[in-house]
Amino acid sequence: MSDAHARQAQKLQEGVDRRMADQQMVRLLSESGFAGVRYDRFADALARYGISVMRGWLYSGYMFTLVASRGFDLNPHERELEALVRESELRDELATMTVARALPAFRRRALIEAGWRADGGASVTTYFMGACVYEFPNEYRRHRVQQSRWQRSRIIGENLDEYRLAERGVAEGVVGNQRVLEDLLGIDDLRTRAAVALTIDGYTQEEIQQLLDAVSTRAIEALLYRWRKKAKQSAERGFHGFAE
């Protein structure tokens, strides 16, 4: 037997031995219904392994190749890939959250429902990493939404104090650009001020609802209605006072 064949045979045997050991471990865990102290130790070790592997996959970008091969093409932007290389905390967060989501699904499908089998060709850890790959797309989409909201919030914070009034917006029909600019900073309620500013800046009510975590678009409509009514009344009082 050549050296190459010998190494291949050794690798195959190691894989068989590993799966047999995994089978014995799963049998022991099943005695307590995949719960309790013994299972907690197993899950903790599996989670640590999963986070370590995922951190490497996120750093190299290999994670996106894996999810794409399973039909989840996230199409990461170059800036997103750079952030994963640059920010260790981001890799930790994504890896930890993905593993946390994957553990319950793995326990149910692989262990309780006996989805993992020693003769299936994969070790327990390999099977678990497959579960992580399937959980990652949802976690990464959640991260993208969170980043988008944070970015919008940052822009609002920068612009509220020195707000440049756009030439469009529902407020134009009420009082006029200069008056809106003056009134904007005079709105005591910060939630209303933000809703007005976002409306003038062209955001839809659905987007404003998400950004301000409002219960519904009707709640945003109510905020804007009360503001328009108050602004109109204020403008009318000013006009009558000038006329007198």
C-alpha cells in the first residue's frame, strides 16, 4: 500500500472510530432524555466548538460559500466582509447567536428524533455545524436589519439639531418651509419631532414605524395629524395677530 493510500485508510478509520465514540456518547445522553447535567456539559462543549469554528469561517468569508451551497445566497457586500475581518466582537456576536439558535434545533432533530446516525458519514460535531449553517442566514438578516436601523438613527441624531428642510414633504401644505424649520426644533416631544423630520426627509410611514418602534403605522399617522393640527393653529394665530 502506498503512503497516500495508507494515510487515506487511516483517515477513514479515524472517522469510523470517531462516529462509534459519538454513538456511545449519544446513547449515554439518551438515558437522561438529553437533559440534565451531563447533557449541559455536552452542549457547552459543542457550543464552544461551534463558536470557534464559525469565527474562522466568518473571518475567511467561507461561511457565505457554505450557505450559498445550501441555497441561501446572502450576497455579502465588500464592506460587510471587511467588517467581519476587522471586528472580532462582530464575529463573536454572530457566531454566538447562531450557535444559540442551532442548539435547540440540533437537540430535537439530531438527538431526540434520531436524525444523526453513526452510519450517516458525519460525526456529531460535523452534523452540528451543518445545523449552524442553516441557522446563520436568519441571524445575518437580523444583523443587517439592526445595522440599517442603527445607521438611520445615527443620521437622525446628526441632522435634528441642524436640520435642512427639504423642499418636499407633507408639511409644506401646512405652513411653509421656513416656519417648519423653526417649529421642528420647538417640538417638545422627541418622538413627534423625529417622525416629522423623517416625513420631511421622504421616509414612508412603514419605515418610520420600524425606526421608532411604533406599534403601527396608525400610531405614526396620529402623531403627524396632531402635529399638523397644532402647527396650523399656531400659524393662524400668528396671521390674525399680524392682521390686527
